[in-house]
Amino acid sequence: MTSSSDIEAADRLSRRRARMLPFLVILFLTQQAAYFAEPDMGMRAVDHVKVGAWLLLSIVLVLVLATGGFWFKPKRVRALMDDEVTRANRAEAFRIGFLATMAGAVLLYFLSQFEPMSGRLAIHMLTTIGVAAALLRFAWLERRALRDG
């Protein structure tokens, strides 16, 4: 049976997630500025750290989007947070992330005719576009649902 404290916790955490996601996107894109400021990185230790940090943050953000996050909260609370509206918002966010990635791929294909780029750079840019677009869409939909709801 679901207690009122679980329902209150799920509501509070859902609101926190909706407020937190836009800031995570800003943090993610700010991190990209450091990476793209020096696109011809070598193989210095600091370059490996930059790429590793980007990769780790990308994976965590995709997992947050896929699962709703808050992995250390009780399963009952997470189940309440993952209601029908949230699942629909998540599906829409993944759709937008996919479409943004495909549009980015077409744009990079076109630009590569004029300026060659490495495969790593293209993958990095496409992943960044997809993750950021999906998270922004999910955050916007969740905030709208909480405001309307």
C-alpha cells in the first residue's frame, strides 16, 4: 500500500527533477564549451580527463532521462514518480533527441564537404546535440505538466 508520505515524497522529487534538469543541461553545454574551445586536442592527460568527464556526464544524463533518476530513493517513490504523463513526456523527449541528432548528422555531413572533421568530433557533437535536446524537451514538458496539473 502506498502511504501519503510516499506520495508527498514523489511529488516533491518530481518538482525537484523538473527544476534541476534545465540546470543540468546548462552544466552539460558549458562543459562542451571547454571541449570545443580546443577541438584539436592531443593525447595529454588533461585531454583524457575532459573526454572522460564528458562521456561520464553524457551517460549519467541519458540514464536519468531513461529511468527518471533518483536511483537511491525507495522503489515505491520512484514508481509514483514514473506515472503515465512522465512516461509520455520521456517518450516525446527521446523522439526530439533522435530528430535533433539526425538533423545534426545531416548538417555535419554537409559541413564536412567544406571542413574535414574527425569521427570522434562528429560523434561528440551528435551525442551532445541528442542528449541536450532530449533533456531540454523532457524538462520543458515536465515543468508544464507540473504547472498545469
